[in-house]
Amino acid sequence: MAVPKIREEEYYTMYTDGSAVTNPGAAGIGYVIKNMKNTNIYSNSLKIKDGINTCAEYAALISGLKSAINLGIKRIQVFSDSSLIVSQVDGQWMVDENSLILYCNESQHLLEKLQLVTIEWIQRDYNKEADYLARLANGDLFRTPPRKRGRPKKKKQ
């Protein structure tokens, strides 16, 4: 992928998502970075070590922020469908799981490297691209849905 030209005065948006198939289970992350014209300039889909969904959500945020910083982005609006992650990173909620403290601290440290940042919760319906990339990475898109129990319904005539 060609490196996009970044303009320091522009704002960018990033959508992040993490997914664990059985929670805990196979985990993947996805994120999409867009310019002011809503054009995708960078995206990524990665399989990560098995774990819980919350760790995958944090891993997606951290990986996306690292990519934004490496691209030279200074101003970014971050969207996540995890209210837990958003509320912990912006300091509204305490992190009470020892395993998540390092993730939260690293996220906050990366956010401090940017000039202007907002992090906001969005509904899952508005995060479809990042969700797709996360589920693609953990193999969830290719799983056969579980069978419904019971007898098949008769067709109406």
C-alpha cells in the first residue's frame, strides 16, 4: 500500500474494533483511518493472540494509534463501539482489571503524542468496516453459524 500524503492541518478519523470469537478465543483487530473527505487512507486487519474481547478492543486502538502516529497524523477523532474502552481511556471509568491497566496506560500514552484527539463511542452499526476487518482476522466471517434446535417450520401454503 502506498503511503498516503498527510497534511498536518487536517483532521482524520479512525474507526477501531476488536473481536474474540468465543470470548475468550481466537482474536482479531481491525481499524480504518479516513481523511476529511471520508476516504480510507489506511486500514489494517490482524490476527492477534487468543484472548478476551476487551483485550482485542484495546489492541485495535493501540495498533491504530501507532499507525496514525507513524503516518504523521497530528489531529484525529477516534471512534470505537466499546463504551468500556472509551470510558476507561478518557478517564471516566476506572480500570479495575489488572490485565487491562497496561493496555489503558499504553493507549493514553499514545494519545498524548497527538496534538488534538477525541475518542468517542459509536453504535456498532456505524463501525461496520472496522468490525468486518476484526472478524476477518479472527476467522469469524468463515464460521458456520450454529444450527437452530428443534424441528424445521413447515412452509405456509
